[in-house]
Amino acid sequence: MPRTPDDDDAAVLGDLVPASPYGPVEEALGEPIVPTETRLLRRLLGERTLALDSTPRARLLGWLWPLAVTALAAIVRLWDLGRPHVLVFDETYYVKEAYSLLVRGYEAGWGDDPNPRFEAGDVSMLGISPEYVVHPPVGKWMIALGIQLGGGVTSSAAWRLGPAVAGIIAVLLVARIARRMFASTALGTTAGLLLAVDGEAIVHSRIGLLDSFLMFFALAAFGALVIDREQARRRLARRAAAVLDSGADLGWGPRLGWRWWRLAAGVLLGLCIGTKWSGLYFLAVFGLLSVLWDATARRAVGVRPWHVSALVRDAIPAGIAMVALAFATYLGSWFSWFRTSGGYMRHWAEQNPDQGVTWLPTALRSLWKYHTDMWYFHNHLVTPHSYAAAPLGWIVQWRPTSYFYPSSISGLTGDAAQQACGASSCSQAITSLGNPLLWWSAAAAVLVALAYLVLNRDWRAGAVLSGIAAGWLPWFAYSHRTIFTFYSIAFTPWVVLTLTYVLGLVVGPREGQDPVRRRHAIAWVGAFVALIVVVSAFFYPIWTAWVVPYSFWHMHMWLPSWI
């Protein structure tokens, strides 16, 4: 089986057998001895990673190309962001709750049929009685910030500004993360481009739901851990080299001190959980992934026993720090609920002094009871829905969610249809459908990455699959409740990273490869990516509520399950 694009020992977990820090052949031939730290760095990170930012030009291009695809992402997400000027799908909950947070500090009720008046800019029907909500407040505060900065509640573009900005920054994050993981500006730019044009990513950047923020914070935390991995390995190489050069035994290996990027990941994962509770799975998977990276690094430099060292030196401190920070951040995200007196169940403990967890302080006891009610709701939500979808089909977008298909446009015929779309009948749709070519190819790429993880123990394969494992697999345990394909936006960046990883395998490393074969591979990969972009351009109108002829809309319904 061919090796990864880096084609070095650091790319493969199975090649981490400790070696002498000095080369016996070099010593025998009298050649210059490579310093211990340099040799350990090569073993821990690989030549390509060490050379990635070796010149000013490489560093400049490493930003310019990702920024270019981020600019494309901004165009397709921000253009006519206010279309349609109605509350779409669950915007009816989250946008109004976000505005209520702004003016009340908690989610208050709106009375009967408030949407038409809200869409017209009339918010006078907002009451003071608390409303029962089942998601934490972080994502709604992000929507509220967009409303505040984007011109107020009268602008539907302002409702969606927060998700749009998160979606745009996510493209830059993916491009930079992929560049660092694959040690290639070209592959990083490719990953950013794929996320920039994917339908799931575009739709959720143009609608005021919570899931784009769940994705954003999980992705940012993953990026922080990728940086932490490299910095920790550089620190380990430096400190281990000092011990080896002194002639001392490594023992359990050096302590690595404060890991600021890992601490940042803990905060970001707290914000992720504070958006939706499914962020807990990202905390569990990413925490385990980070500790495994530490364990293999200690094994690589010759620490014995490396598994005990990794547990004591890394796993326990990391678990305490990340979990504690995530919990503190999550608890802090409820600041407005604590600060105000009108939030839902805010005074439950005072009204029920002998119930609940009585040893907790009053406010926390009320919050705990509120959380138990939320947990019951999430586990018993079985309301039938025509677009409910089992998780097995999410990876191939088998049953995408139709967010918007209004009868006021889609039911037009005759002269009215001619005026609206120039045809005998019209359609206007927002369909949460990923680019079919991208997702179908990525589904196959997942199998390839699994093979490389099992057979080659490639850390990059494990990294790209980690987000899919955290964002997708847990939902198989909740198949009994009402769930939707649009939840897959949470792991869309890792779908893109997995496909990019396999495209990198197709191209292969520059070193030791037939140049003609590599040029052909690059041409094929380039053509494939270009075709994905073309497919996205074709689907863009049904992702963004264009008014189009019914025949044009129907042309996009490639599978009966998409209708």
C-alpha cells in the first residue's frame, strides 16, 4: 500500500520504534553528526512539516491561497443573504429567542402567530413570561450578536449574519488546518475550496440555526489541538534532546508544562457544548485523540514505559484541564440566566425546597432540574416529520432536509408564474443538500482512510476521521427519536478533510516518484475538484432560494428520496 503524502516516519504511528539519536553510518563514515534535537524533530514531525514554513514565500502563500478561497466563501454566503425575508424552518425558534436574549436576557414567549409581525419588524408582542427552550444559549447569543451588528431585527440578513461569519471563518480554518496536517499549501487550499462550495456548508451559513456554530467551535477546537500537537512535539524534542545529550536516562520523559492551545481547545469545546449538547462527543473524541498523539510522541523519543508516562504526564492533566475548562465555560455561558430573574425555571429550587439535588446552591439546583427536563425532551422527541432521516444515510445525503419550499411561489402557475420565473410553474427552495459528488466521493474516502488507519496507522487518517466519529456515530444510538440529515453539518469539515486526505494519497509525495505519473495524478485531481465546483454552481440556486422554473428545480432531484 502506498505511503502518505509526507512519506516519513512521523506520518505513520507504526514506525515509531525508538532509534539511537546518532546515526551509526554517519559516525562510521566520519560525516557530520546531526544534532539530537534535529533528529528527534524529524522523527516526531517529518521533513515536510519542518520545511513547510521555511521561507518567507512559503509562509506568504500559506496565507494568500487560503484567504483566496475564504473570499470565495464570503461571496457565496453573503450575496443576498436576506433572501428570503421570512423565518425559515427552525429560525422561528432561534432567531426570536436570540432577540429575546438581547432585550430580556432570557428567552421569553411571543404569543400566538408572531412570525408575520416579527418579519415586518414589529416586536411588540414579545412578552415577559419565560419560554421553555431545549438548547443552551451560546448559539443564540451568536445570532443575537449578528442582529446587533447587522442592522437590527428588521433585517433578515442580520438574523443570519452570525452563521454567515462563522461559516466563512470555518473555510479559512479548514484550509489552514489541512495545510498543517498534510504539510501542503496546495492540499490545504483544496480543502478550503471544497468547504467553500459545499451545499451543507453554504445553506447553514445562510440560515439562522445553531448547527453552524456547533460545527465552528468544534472545528476551532480541533485546529487548536493540531497546533498543540506540533508545539508539544517541538518542546518534547528539545527537552528530550537535552536529557539524552547529558547522558541521563529519559525515564518517564520530560514534563511539557502549560499547553495553552490545548487549554484554548477546552474553552472552545465548552462553547461547542454550550451551543448544543452533542458537542460533548467532540470533547470526548478530541480529548482522547490529543492524548494518543502525546503517547506516540513519547514512544518515538524512546520513553519507557511510554504508556504509563503518557497516562501520568499527559492524559490525567489533559483530562482534568480540558474537562474542567469545558465545564466552566459551559456553566459561564448561562450567565444571563443567572443574572436575570425571569428565565425558565430560574426560581424552581425556591419553589420546591425539598426536591432535586438539595446539596447544590439554589441557582445551580434550579439549573440542574432544568437540565434534567431538557435531557428528557431530547431523548423522547419522537414527533413524526416527513424529512426525518436515519443516520446511516447522512454520509451520502440520502434524505436531505427541505428548509423552504413556499406555496406562495412554488404553487404559482399561468401568468403569475410567467412573471415570477418565466415558465408555466415556479419553485423556490432551500434544500440542505451537500454537493452530491463531494459527499459520495467522501463516503468512499472514509473507507480508504479507515484502511490507512488500520494498516498503516497513519495519524492523519485518524485525525480526519475523528470529527466524523464525534459528529456522526453517536446519533446511531438515538435512531429511535426524530433526527435529520442536516445534523451532518457538524462533521462536514471532516468529510472535506477526509476527501482531501485521499486526494493527497492519489497525488503522492514529490520525493521518489515518477514526475510524469505525478503530473498526471495532479491533473486528474484538479479536474475532479473542478467538477465538484461545477456541480456546486449547478445546485447553488436550490441552496439559496432562487425563484426558478419548476422544471429546473426538478432537474436537481437526482434521487426520489430528495423530494
